Amino acid sequence: MSISSVFDKAKVENRSVLVGCMPAGFPTVDDSIEQMIEMHRAGCDVIEVELPYSDPVMDGPVIQKASDIALANGVRTRDTLKIIDAVSSAGATVVLMTYWNPIEKYGVDAFARDLASAGATGLITPDLIPDEAQEWIAASDKHKIDRTFLVAPSSTAERIAMTVANCRGFVYATALMGVTGARTSVSSQAPELVTRIREADPDIAIGVGLGVGNGKQAAEVAAFADGVIVGSALIRCVLEAPDRATGLDRLRALSAELAEGVRSR
Amino acid sequence: MTAPALPSLPDLAGHFGRYGGRFVPEALVKALDELDAAYRSAKADPEFQARFQDLLLNYAGVPSLLYRATRLSEKLGAEILLKREDLNHTGAHKVRNVLGQALLAKRMGKPRVIAETGAGQHGVASATAAALLDLECVVYMGEMDTERQALNVARMRMLGATVIPVTNGSRTLKDALNEALRDWVTTVDNTHYLLGTAAGPHPFPELVRDFVGGIGVEARAQVLEMNGKLPDAVAACVGGGSNAIGIFHAFVPDEGVRLYGFEAGGDGVETGRHAASITGGSVGVLHGNRTYLLQDDDGQTIESHSISAGLDYPGVGPEHAWLHDTGRAVYEPVTDAEAMAAFTLLCRTEGIIPAIESAHALAGAAKIAPRLREELGRTPTIVVNLSGRGDKDVHTAGAYFGILDPVETVVPGENT
């Protein structure tokens, strides 16, 4: 299902979309596939695969650690494409999140082509702003990949309008000024940012990320956003579990709790 | 050589040809735009410029000398003129950049500055400027480097800065830079990121170049005064590349002056253990700009290796990438061994202990001297940027030459 259809369907059901994030190859390629499929089955509407990168400046300690583990275990860009293929074949809607250099190294057009054929519907680019994205915009148009750029509480009205105009599928609103990682409370800056995005474009789907870690927070964010993006809290289920079975249990339980959260706005 | 009007670069979006630009989270764009605007207004403000020049002259000891190194010249068969940035306050060219940026932070009303540091020199310089201008200062330093450079950690703390050891990734300079960026994303409202080299997202490569650009302006005037003509070549070491761009920039329009950047070749570029981003790397995006960097086939950053902590970085400033592609400057690697031989040579011929970084520039000058002599049919004149003094490297050099106990067993403070 395309991202737009996922958001449209959720709108009809009067709920938010749950986007669950997991690094590719963490802790191994096969384990990460299993985790993502479990997340999908337990209620994540969209699986956001993160391509592990050596210098993830937008990520907090949990995703850094998971990415380091994946890289230390030898995950390659081509493995990430394989993972996307497996997870989308299992019926999940998949988007990829990646820092820009791995794509530039792969070849921008070739990457868009292979991403599309692996079954991903979109790409989130945390360190690529539309100002530098001419090549990506051309390649993503050609291969029909949705583009998600980020907006932040610090973004000016002009930049929000420009960024949203370059997005397709959904825009990623970072709820606070900071890096990824669950927080004890939902940012007070998030509702205002969502309002400002709607002023620029009343129709674009808005996913809110950074800081959401449980069902209650998911419900709070679902009250004003079209999508709730959760990463670190899900990853921690696996990262901190004493054994694999426990990790998967926790992952399923949290996914289900979050799925309930986005439905109880 | 038909290079276009180089000094007008970068363009308004910070591009030097295909290099530079801004590859950053959107959250930082507003701060970078504000910095850009503040910098442009400061540049045009005579009062700001007067304050900057006053601090350089009366606090930092700038302009630094241009010294004719007679005994070294005899050894190398070239007239070697040393730009003595090692004599500046805090012992390196970096004081120029930190004073400029700290003044900018004040102008923007930001009470806090953060900095990344490898060996600690930029951290010490930042802490110095912060103390002078009454700013809070936090320095991120890889845990590995805090252990290797305990003395500089103590210096920063004495100056009132907070030093935060970075424990993730490779625990070196690139990870300190990542952590500083993460801090900045969170604190950008009240914090200026005092970036230590002419790299990173626009406008940093341009403003750092301009703050250190006095090195070349001074050297050019000094050599004209001394010799009545321009030199045949200018040589500098290149890590991130701030001292090199600082001395190159004023000479770029002088087509007869050859520009040489010497990268850290570590154990040799062919061994893979080096920090030579241009001669041993490829084009990509790292830390906010497109440039040459050390990366694997998947675009993951590869760790750099160099005996010189200040050159031990897997990227290089975007203007160097551009100068390389246009052919206006030539970049070559210098190995650890070659640098250390030049280090000794300067100690023994001139009584000057250089920073190991600067020893790379000296080793490079020794390499090009015979080539230039042959090409020109006379003794060439080479200006070498002696970017820093070697006090901080005494332990490393002492251990390297076996004239001191290994670094680990030296009590910090004994050899300062």
C-alpha cells in the first residue's frame, strides 16, 4: 500500500498512522527482518527502516548504539535493500530513512531505482534539505518514490512552505529541537509546529517524531498529527532484552500498545 | 592557469563548484542562516573589524613574523620563509578563528559556545576566547583523545571550560564533531557552534577562511617587503585545512605562486592507514558539506590515522576539494616518518620545535625543493606555514624518537 493510501485509510478510520522504526541489520540481517515483520503484525502501519550510518548526527544514543551493532555485524547497503524486499513482501508498507552519503555513494538514480524495486514507497532524509536535493528530486520523481523532508520548530514559515512543497506522501515534523530518543513527556512545541505546517498546506499528511515512547504519548500526539513516529522505544525492547524471545515479546507488546494509542485520540 | 575569480567563492548557498553546501538537519538551518547574516553584517561593520584587529594585534600577537630560515634553507637547497603562526597566543593559527567566532557569538547575543577538538588545540583556543569574552564554553573531545591529551584537558578546565569526553563511535575527533552537532540541534537558541576548521555546513568554510585569511595577506606583504617579489611556492599542512586555506587564499590570484597542501599520509596512503582525504579518498558528504573524504564502498566513514592528532580527520574543507579539482593547488601526502624527520631537522637547524602538523608542511617543502630548483633553474623561494608550535607534541615526539619513556608513563605536566 502506498503511504498516501495508508494515511487516507487512517483518516477514514478517524485515527493516526503508526510508523515504527528499526535499523536494518540490527542486530543481524535476519533478526531485523523478523523484528520488522512482528512490528507490522502487531500494529505498525508503516515500517521505517533506518539504514545504519557511521555518523548519525540526528540520532540519540539508542539508535546510535543499534546502528553501531548493525555495522559491526557487517550490514551493507545491499542488505538493507534485501531487508526492505523481505518486509514489504510480507505485506508491510515500508519507507527508508537514511543519511545522505550512502545514497550518494551508491548512485542517486540507481538507488531510487533499486529502492523502488525492493518495494519501498518512500525515503526520509534527515540531513538532506530540499535546497541540496535537485538530484534526489529528479530520481525520486522518475522512480516514483515518495519524498519526506523534515521540518523543525525552528523552521521559518518560508522554509516550512518550501519544504512541504517538495514533500510527497508525508512530511516529518520533529517535535522538539534535539535528537531521536524517547522523552518523559510529549513536546509542547509539536502541536504548534503541526498548526504552522497546516497553514502552509492543509492537505499534506504530517508525521510527528522524536520523543514518543508509550501508548499514552502516542495518543497525545495522535490527537493533533496524522502519523506518530516511534523509533528508540521500539529499538530498546530488543537492545535491552536479556534474550531474543523476551525482546520480541516486548517489541510486540509495545507495538500493540502504540497501535492502540494512535486509535484512542 | 585560467581559474575563475576564486576569491568570490563560495556562491550564496556556500558552494565551491560542486563542493560545500549544507547537508544538515532542517533544525539547524535557521541558526546557519542567522550566522550567515550576522557574519555578513559584521564583515561590513568597521567597529567589529576594528575590535577583531585589536584583539589580534594586542592579545594574540598577530601579525606573526615571516622568518628566513637560513640554516634550513641551506639544507633543503631552497630559500625557506617560515610564517611563524607558532608564536601566536595559544601557539597556533587557530586563535585567529576562535577570536573571530567568539566575537560573532557575542554579537549574536549567544552566551554559550561549544566546540569539538581532536588533540585539544582548538578546544584550548576556544576556552581561551570564551574566558576572554565571558562566554560559557563546552568542549566535546573523543574519550580516546582525552586520554592521549590529558594535559590539554587540564588546560581547558583551568580556563573554565567544561570538557565532555565522547564515548561513542571511534571516540575520536569525528565523533566529537557528531556530538557537538547533536548538542547544537538541541541548544541552538542560546549557543554558537565554534567550529574549528574551514569545513562543515555553509557559512563555516567561508567565515573560518576569512578569519584566518590574515595569514596569507600578511605573508604576501612580508615576502614582498623582504624579497621585492612573490615566492615560487606556498606550502601548508592540510587536515580540515584551516591553516592552509588561511595562507593560500591571498595567493590564489597570483598565478605564478604554486600552492601545495600536504596531507597526513600516516603509514603511507597505499597502506590504508592515513588521513589523506584528497589523495587517498573520494567525493562524498560528511559533517554538513560535500568534499573529499575517507569512506568505504557503502559511503560509511573510514577512520583516519596520523601521528598528528590535528590532521587525524577523515574529511577536508570544501574549498580545498575545489582548489584540487581546478588544479590551482596541488595536494600530496606526507608520511608520519617523513614528517618526523622534518620535525627533527627544524629543531636541529633552527632551534624551533614545530607542531607535528606543521612538520608535514616542512617535509613537503623538502620534497618540492629539488623539483622546483630543476624546473626553475635557480634556488626557489618557498613560504611554509608553520601553523603551530610543538610543545603539545613533546610527549609524542619523545616517544617516537625513543628519547623519553612511552607516553603512558609520563606524568602530565612534567614536560611543559
